[in-house]
Amino acid sequence: MASLHRQNGRPYWYCAYTDQKGERHFKSTKSSDKKEAKRVCDAFQRAVDLTKVGTLTEDRARKVIENVVSEILEASGLAMQRFSIEDYLTSWLKEKEIETEATTSSLYARLVRQFIA
């Protein structure tokens, strides 16, 4: 079970959690907001719990991080932007059309079309 702590004279909350080997860790959440720090601390523990049962993969670790960031943004009234690969590449191409020569831009456009197909 993870727990939050604050050290005297330090602006950030710290998370104490036990790893899969049973060792205790004390790590900064890099947040001075207690609710935000709790979300980060819980994410540390979720990742460790997934590791304990052998189900933590790169994709699951990214999902844990994404969920925490999304929760924090939503709590502050913001929303995390999500793009499909096609949307992202289309946006990227528009930027490259401005930044690059026409031949480079058309090469990029062709490669993106092939990738999406």
C-alpha cells in the first residue's frame, strides 16, 4: 500500500511504496498538490502491483501513465488531446508543407499515404 508524506522545507509530496521485491521506496511525486500527488503515488503502486503478478508490459505501463496524466488534466479542467495516427500525420504534414521545399513535402505526403494504406 502506497502512502503520501511531506518533508519539512520541501515543496513536493513524496510517495512511499513497496516494490515487487518487498523493498520500500520513497520517491518524489513532483507535485505540491496533495490530490495530484495521491494520483501519482497510486500509479506507482499500480505499476508495482502489475509487475508482481507478471502482467506489466510496456503498453500497460504507458496506459498507467496516460491514465494518471489524463486524471490530473481533467481535475484541472483540461482534457488530454487524443489523435488517431492518421489525424496526427495529417497535422504533421501541414506543418511540413510550410517548413520544407515542395519536393520534400510531396515525398512526405506520399510516404504518409502509403503508411496509412
